[in-house]
Amino acid sequence: MDLTFANRTEGGWSVLEVGGELDLHTCGSLQEQLRELGRTDARVAVDMAQVGFMDSSGLGVLVEALREAREQGGELALVGVAGSPLKVLSITGLDKVIPHYGSIADLPEA
């Protein structure tokens, strides 16, 4: 299954909506999207409400995006993480490292 993407700006954040399964075969496209956004936007929120599955390769892409954002003085946040993706974040302890929020409305203001 391929990932789907949609971009929008909301409350000072560039929001990347992701849909599908985030795994070894699809994480490259997410990495490209995040790098592109990171070049132009300081605050990127990844809306994962429509991501039903995430494995460690997807987690690696998110960690790398967080590192790159922080190196450039930016921010990366996750939104709507539930099910398998939340479980992967929790098991690895990265739910304490990568900021995540229940909805776009919960993101901190600029």
C-alpha cells in the first residue's frame, strides 16, 4: 500500500497529512516529503491520524526528521498518533522524545 500525502498550513505549522501504512517499502516517500518541508518550513506537524501501521523503518524516518529540524532551529511534532504507530513510539520510549498531540488544535501557537 502506498502512502498518501496532503499539505496545508494551520496556526503557524506546515501540516503534512499522511495516510496508509508506514513501513520499509513506503518510508522513503515520507522521508522525501519531510525533507522538502524542512527546507522551507520551520514548524512541521505530521498528521498521522490515517496511518494504521508503522514499523521501525518509519520510526527511523521520524527520528531523523526531528534531528534535522532541531539542527536547523525548527520543530517537528506528530498529531493524531494511535494504534500501531503509538505502540511503536511507546515501546521505544520515543513518545517522550518526539512531541505528539491529539489534534492540530492542540499544537502550540507560533
